[in-house]
Amino acid sequence: MLRRTLLQGLPLVALASLATAPVAVAQDPAASWPEKPVTILVPYAAGGTSDMFARLLAEGLDEAFGQRFLVENKPGASGNIGTAELARAEPDGYTLGIGTVATHAINPSVFEDLPFDAAADFAPVSLVATLPNVLVVNPEVEAESVPELIELLKSKPGELTFASSGVGTSQHVSGELFMERTGTSMTHVPYKGSGQLIMDVVAGHVDLSFDNIPLAAQQAAEGGVRALAVTSPERSPLLPEVPAMAEFIPGFD
């Protein structure tokens, strides 16, 4: 079940760096932790989905613990820079981080040398969210549906561009799977986070993206992009009128 969730969407997991000896972060209710501000590392740029969830999480933790939880963005290398910094942090409970399907499932498979061990260097704290991606296009792209987009791509092989948060991210993998299953080709444009990439789709600097649904759904509702399909097996309650990709490409997940 975990693997299916990882592959069909973008799980956001709060992680802590792990010492060789166990560190009791969550102690008994009378424990004094935290006695000072706690840092939450986000391995992507500000304004993206991981950043958005981290800031919502920090706000709730501030209130729950009566201490500051500070979000710090460390983007770059498809999330590997910030994740490596989390791995090097003192394992004292005062540095947490956001892990995603990219940093802890995809990257270990596509990067030959990672500066961290995705399994051994971290202690999972809590699942924060799981969500699908959504295929969105700039309104100027002459495709009102997935079949129309496939036809357009086949007529212009390699000419259209698709944006992602970096090599190996869920947006990138979704785009590669789409091209493989449809026999089409596009040019990949990697970014450091979802915030800038969705704005560039809106502006027409790139043609489309398989972006995380919170930001993409907001832009679709405002008319900045056109949503064509979600990448989960069924439709999403966030965009109930938008079909699932599997309705056009059986088994797409």
C-alpha cells in the first residue's frame, strides 16, 4: 500500500535526522521539548507544494507546543541538497524536514551517488499528505482534452515543453510516463520548485506541467491554466470535473 501511495501521488512526510543511538523526540506529555525553536527544512524553493504544507504544519506546531517552528528552504539538485543537510543535522529533535516521493523513493533510483542514505539516515515522524498531480496546459495551447494534446504532440514532436520541480520529481516522472504510454515527445524544463514553474506555465514560458494539485488547482480555478487530467486512478475531489488520466490511458497511475 505504501509503494502504491508513493508512486501515484506526492507524499509529504515529516522526517528527523537519525543518530546511531535512538533519540526520543516524542517523550512523555510532561517533557520539556521543545525548549528552543525547531527548524523544518524544505528541500524545494518557497511557494511550492512542499513549502506550503511545511508552513501549515509549522503554524499548527507553533500553537500546539508554544514554541517557534521555523521553515527553511534549501532547494537544488531535485531536493538532494536540503535532504543532505537534514541528514547531517544534529539528531537532537530540533531539525525536522519534509521528505517527498522524489527525495526518498525516486532519487535513490536515478542518482548514482547520493550524499545520504534515504532509509538509514532519517527517522519518519508523520505522514503529512498524499496527493496526485494534475496535467495543466497554458490556455494558448491548442488542446482542450488529453486526446487533443496527444494529437498535438504527435504533430509537433519535441516542440512543446513541460516543466517540473527537477529531475526525478513526481512531475518529471509523470511527464516521462505520459510520453512513454502515448508515443509522444516533449522537452523537459526542470525548476527548483513548483511555485515558479506554475507561474511560468501561466505566463506561457513553458507549455504544460504535471504539477502538484494544490497550486495547479488554484491556477485552474482562476483561469491561468487549463486542467486536462489528474494522475491518480480516479478523479480527485479537489477537481471533480477534471477526468483521471486513466480514463484515456488505461492503467495510468
